[in-house]
Amino acid sequence: AIRGVRTENVGVNGDTTIGFFIDGVYQSRAAQATLGFVDLERVEVLRGPQGTLYGRNTFGGNISIATAQPRLGQFKTGLDLTVGENNKVRIEPFVNIPVSDMAALRISGVSEDDDGYVKNVNPSGNNLFDENTRSARAALLLKPTDRLTATIKIDRGSRGGAGGAAFGYKLVGTFFDVPSNQQLFNATPIRNLNTRGGNRDGVVDAPLTIDAGIPLFAAGDPYTIDTDQKTVLDLTSKNTSVNITYDFDSFTIKSITGFADFVAVRTSDTDFSASTIGTDYQQTSAENLRQELQVISSGNGPLSYVVEAYYFDDKLRGV
């Protein structure tokens, strides 16, 4: 959210209101921002409408991620290691290799695991907000002349685990309509709902003296849940981008080409309880091709300008 503008719609029909860019390439689904980041150079946050320079779906502003660039004539390697609570281990290595006087290669990656901090006491369920992330990126810099620069990047990433599912929601009350004694989910009369011991609250909910209630489990403790469904958050991403810049004396021509293939699978225990009543499933996939051509003035003189041609093709599928 930027300046009060946001969207919580992560479905296939939910375009972003905050633009999200990686190395100048637009990411059309908000969930792509949750894949995590590796080997960054900088993060830019622009507040307020950015449609003039960044185009569609930037009403509230945008977030622009710049990944670390290969460096000519420099061999360098490094490793970041993070160890934390809930068995959290994050390993983030990189290496910069000078291929020649005109080329350099940078390879980076990340591996992150942790057990999650929302604990599920039900053996049929799982903890929430765990992490199982793997990502790798290769970037090739070509600079045959002082005027021409080209960068080719390929990355592959995945994030698995349970995700957040229905975190923050807990069920309290009854599944029954008292006058009719009908189960509201499918209108089927039933006498023995919620046989699991912990679900009874000692309150007769229906005329036939049935205690069908579900008490609020672990009241006041949002980090302890009792859900019987194993939830899933499975994100996969494949990205390729080519950025080419040619510098003339009075202006610069820049081409940005990007291709992204993104799939998100989410499930949630929609009855928020230990009863086997509802499970939600959602799959979103996006394949997009982006081509942008810019003519940018050098900034010398009284006139500064940007002229741009833009093509974007986004194929979306949802289940």
C-alpha cells in the first residue's frame, strides 16, 4: 500500500494498483512480489501516480527492484548467511566473473527454509508462514563499445510451504440454523457434526438438543491454530530479460525486453477449524511478453524529453 492505495485481490482478475518492476520489467501479478529477492543493488519506491513514465496499474505508485549488475574486470564472490528462530536458515551466495575486457558474468542464488511461526496443534494440518525458497539468476553483461551496453538475465525461482492460508480468522459459533436444524453449508440434516472432542462448547444449538457449536480455539492467541487441512502456497517463476542501451551524443536509445512465466497455487482451510467442511483452492498463471523502446534526452540544454513505444501481452488463467 502506498498513500492509502492498495488491493488485496490476488486472483487472476486482480490487477495491481502499485506497479512492481524488476530491472525495468513489469510484473503483472501482485503475488510475484512475494517470491523474495536475491542479490539486490537498490530498491526504489515512487509514491503517487506514475502512469506517465511507467504505464498501467501504477495509480498508487510503484516499487522498482534493481538487481546487482555484473562488473567488468572484477572477480568477486560473497556469501550471506542468516540463522534465526523456527529453524530459519538462509544462504545467499554470488560470484562475479570477468569473461573478457568486454563481458562479465554474475551468478547468484538463495536457499531459505524455516518451520513457520504460526503453530498448528492439529496433526492433520500444518504450521503457517513456513518457508521453502529456492532461486537462481545468471546475468551476462556485454559492452563492446563505450556507447553500447547489453545485459541478458535469466532467473528461475520457487517458493513452497503452507503460506499464510486463513491466518487471522478463527471460527466461533455454530454451523446450524436453529429453527430448521439444517447444516448451512449444504442444507443436509445431520445429528452428529463435529465429533472431535475439542469442538463442543456445551451450548445446545438446535431444537433436537444437539451441541453443534465450535468454540473460539486459543482465544487471544492468533499464533496457535487448530485446522485439519494441510494448506499450500506454491509459487514458481521463470523470467528472461534483455536490456540494451546505445548512447548517442544528445540522446540515448534504450530497449527493454522481458518474458515472464508465473504460476501460483494456494489452498486454505476455509472453515478455520478442526472440522472437515471447507477447503479453498486457487490457481493463477500468467505468461507475459513486454517490449519497450525509449528515446531519452541527455539532459543538456533547455529541453528534456522521453519518447516511448510500449507493447505488452499478458495471458492469464485462473482456476
